[in-house]
Amino acid sequence: MNNSHPPSAPWWKYGYVWLVIAGPVAVVIAGFVTLWIAVSHPDPVLEKDYYRRGLDINKTLAADKDLLPAVQGRNHAATAPPAR
């Protein structure tokens, strides 16, 4: 019995194998890049009195009459429309 199948090549010689491997490898590399960015540029920590400072900013905005339309527009956008 003569087998007419050609000898198969090693797995690394098939392009589809590298196509399948490339996806997970790209994800792992992107994960390490993301980790490096997160470690090298950490987010700033909030001040302990951030809420009081926000209230002071709101008081300053309310006292400045030139900014009043902007404050009213911001407040209007946050409220529900009137019932009909």
C-alpha cells in the first residue's frame, strides 16, 4: 500500500497558526501597555474638603451676575420638563 500524501510541514510554517496566535498576543501586549500607563501616570487624589470647595465655587458663581444665565441653563438642563 503506497500512501500518496505529501509530508506535512511543522506547525510554525502555516500562516493561519500565526494569525490565530497574533490576536491573544496583541491583547497581552496592550494589557502591559495599559498597565505601564496606569502606573506611570496615576490619578490625583481628591482633596479632603472637595465638597466644601465645590460649595464655595457655586456661591461664587451665584454671586457673579454675568454668569447667571450659564448657571440657570445648567440648572435647567438638570431639571425635568414641566408637566403639561
